[in-house]
Amino acid sequence: STSTIFEGVRVITYIVTEKRENYEKSGGHAVKIKLEKLSGQPCLVQFYEDVTLEKIKRLGIRAVVFSGYSTPLWEHKLESFRGVYELARQGEMPMIGLCGGHQLLGELWAAHNDKKLTKMTGYPIRKLRKDEPDPNPAYHPGYFKEWGFYPITIVRRDPLFAGVKSGFLASEFHRCHVPKLPKDFVLLATTPGCRIQAFRHKSRIIYGTQFHVENWTDYYPAGKRIIENFFRIAGIR
């Protein structure tokens, strides 16, 4: 069993917030390998609907990374998010959400302060203005998107950005966003098109980045440094 395999082993987990059938084509395994290399720990891949806080605690998970997704939240069954909701709200281990995972954390913390999971929505940034170009007409045409590498402005210094200068370039592929900072979170980074590019919980090690830190390149390496910083903050590196 999974519990037996990882018993006594330091391990991180990559929680896939996409449907199972889309895992490979979304590059999920490549991300797992990157996380293992940067953390120096085995990375257990779990699909969001299989997650429970009890299992995460039993396995001794040292850090949680929530993946991005392309399937809108409202196309998933609400009940399937209850485990990650409990984890996000009550789990004490360090966590970071990437792109859709960042949006998911925003939903779980902002929309449900009554501690009850009642809906999952997803919030498009806005519709395109007249004559405004669409960077990817094949993906939700008619909506504003950030698509490509964009300069990210750091608005609050944080250990997550140690060694990273404001204005660094990072990969963006999204049309939805976190429309409002959740209670108890602070804004860390922004772009002109999407205000909440990174946030952090005020008292817990919970981060979210709208940009894809896992999609760094040799020419645009900031994402790699940010992931390394997260694992340092988590006490892993």
C-alpha cells in the first residue's frame, strides 16, 4: 500500500487538480521529476479526489504542491474537493498552489469562510475589449488571457523571492484568477492584467503563484529559484 511504501520516508506530495485522463498530456510527470530534483525528496503524486487530511498526516508529508488545471472547477463534482478543502484549511504542513492550484486555494479560503464547502466557481479575469487581440483563440475565445512569459512585479518582499529581482519573467497560461485576496492573506506580486499574481497566508506557510514557477527555462530561471526557496522555507532544503 502507499502507506507501507512511504513509511519512515521523508516525502513531498504533488496534488493533481486536473482530471486523471489529462495528467500526462498536461506534463504532470515532468513536474513531479522537477520537484524531486529541487527538494531532494521522493514526490508522491495524488489526484485531488483521493486526498484526505488523515492520509496526508499518516504519510508524514513534509510539503504539498497543488498543480494547475485546464478543466474548469465547475465541471468537477463538488464532493470531490472536500478532502483538499480540509487539507488547505486544517493541514499544518507547508503548501504552495501553482496557477490553477493558486486559484483553488483562493476559492477554498475566500469563498468559504463559514468553513463549509458550498460551491466551486472559477473566476474569468474579464472578456476581451473590442479589437483587443486574443493570444489563444482556441482556448475560451473572447476572454482576456495571460499567455506566454510576463514580467512579474514584486510588491512585498518575502523569503519566497529571495535572490529574485522584481520584474522577473515567468510563464503564464490562464484566463481565470483570484479576484480578491482571501482573509488572512497578503499580496506578494502582481501584473497589470492580473492583480493577484502571488499571495501568502499571514501566519501559515501557504503560498500561491498565478504564474507557472515549474515552467522555468535556462533563459528565464526565476521559477526554479522560487521553488527552491519554497522548499527552504518548508525546512526541506
